[in-house]
Amino acid sequence: MIRVSAFRWVPPFAQGLVRDLRVRWALEEAGLPYEVMLIGPDEQKSESYRRLQPFGQVPAIDDDGLVLFESCAIVMHLGQRSEALMPRDDPAQARVRTWMLAALNTIEPPITTLNVIDLQPGGAPAGAKDMRDSVVARIGGRLDSLAAFLGGRENLVEERFTAADLLMTTVLRILRTTDLVSKRPTLEAYRLRHEARPTFQKALAAQMATFAKHAPPVKQ
């Protein structure tokens, strides 16, 4: 059975965004059974976990001895096992992979930069406003290009849900504390449509239940 690593708990701002969600969702779409291997800070640093994930991050998977890390690589691997995630013919697979990589290499990086700025302890550092404005403008330009490409389409490629939509949706969700997606109706409808899939809801509920179970005691 496939084993997926995941954190026992993360702070609320990260809950529902940790990248094992991508793998859980892909596994649900593919109908593949799996079990979760929960880790915390100590396990992250351990030699045994670093053999699975050299950087101590999640997710990593062990698929009957095949160890993989990086969410995109894992979802691509699962796509080879399930037509629910990726078509069988080579040209269609190439188009899906193109948009998977676009989600993580073109759309996500400036979003990650925005998070780094906004999530600094005590708020954005003094003098960061111009940098933040520049990053927001870059994100906006890329989101506009994405919305223009989608147009009236419900999905990115192949006229059906694929792993490309799975990854793109998880990237757009990172902007949930901003209006950068919600003020673009095409992208908001796209995100909500895919978040409504029962497979996504099941994967998200499982991740959130783990965080709730392992939440630290509330300080009085």
C-alpha cells in the first residue's frame, strides 16, 4: 500500500494548504488505497525520514519500495497509474504535464513570495510595501493570463479534469487571504468548481481532522 508522509499539526494559517493535500487528493481521484505516516519536528530531522525526503519536508511517498518526494513528481507518478488523473496517449499527457509545471513554476513562485512577505512575525517589515506591490502586480498579471487562457473552459486541457487542474486549484487556494482570485470571476468559479469535487472534500477533511486531533492545548 502507498504510504504518504504528512505533518501531525501545523499552525492555522497553513492548515488546508500543506502539500500532502495534493497527493491525498490525487490518490482519492485515482481510487488508490493509502495510509498516512504522520511526522513532527523530531521526525523531520531524523536520519530515517531524511532517507525518504532529503530536505525533511512533506509529502514523501513509499509506493511498494519506490520512494518519491516533491508533490508534482508524486502526482505525475500517480497519473501514470490512473487515467482519472492523466490521459493515456502521449500528446495529451504532454499537455497535462505542461500545465502541471506551469502551476508550480509560473503561477506559484510569486504567490510564495507574497506569503513570505505577509507572514513575517509582526507583519511585513518596514520598507517592504514597494516590494509587496511589485509581487502583487506580478501575481495579478499571471492570473490574468491564466483567466484569459481558460476563457469559458471548465478545465485547463483535454476538456476534462486532470492532474493539471488538481495542482492549479491547490495553488490558487494559497491566495485565500487575498482577493486576487475572488475578484477574477473566471478563476474563482474554476477554483470553487474543483474544490467542490467529493474527492477534494474527502482529502481536505482527512488532513484537517489530523490537525484537529493533534492540536496543542490552548494556553489559558
